[in-house]
Amino acid sequence: MGPDGRLWIATWDGLYTFDGERFDRRPSGPGGVPNPRVADVAAIGDDVWFTDEAGGLHRRGQSGDRSWQIEPLGPVGLVVDETGGLWRWRPGWCARVVTPAVPNAGPATATSPGELCPPGVPIWD
């Protein structure tokens, strides 16, 4: 559920919201969803984060709209841990994007690839 009370849905046809009655596709292109093939979406506080098929990471919300092309990973998933931290992941790899102490810092720690998940230790239950 997003900060606006709507359900946000990632699809290969774009980013959609559902308000309980109808689905709305978020606009693509400048000022909208940069790449309409959205891989995953997660909400933290007043922000909605999403990834795309090219490995782009995007934030929309109270903290401002921002996009990063971190590396050409291809589609990656997003996970919010119990502390409110945001992680990007794919099989065999993960990196912390946002820590609760610095929620607006963006993916600075995920560029190289950042904090790696400890082997065999899940970050979600």
C-alpha cells in the first residue's frame, strides 16, 4: 500500500495504482515512469520506490522524484526489511539502498554493490 492509500502494482506494461474501484496507469516518459517495464515496487513512508527492466531505481513522493541508473543488472526486486530499510535483490545478490537513519540518501551504498546480504541470512521472514 502506498502513502496515498492506493495499491501500487508493477507490471511489464507499466506502473499502476488501484484505489479500490479502478486501475490507473501512471504516465510514462518525462515526469512519469521512465521505463514502462516495471519490475517491482515498494512503499516506505511517504515515498514509492520502483525498479525497471534495465536496472533503474526510481523514487516518487514527498522526498522528491528521482531516478538512478545504478548498473545494468536487469530486473531486480525490492524488499523492505523490519527496520524500514530498502534492499534491491536478485538471486545470489542483494544491496541495501536506503537505511532508516538516512531515508533520503538514495542508493549511494548500492553502487558497488553496497552492503551485501550475509550468506544464508534472510532479510525478511
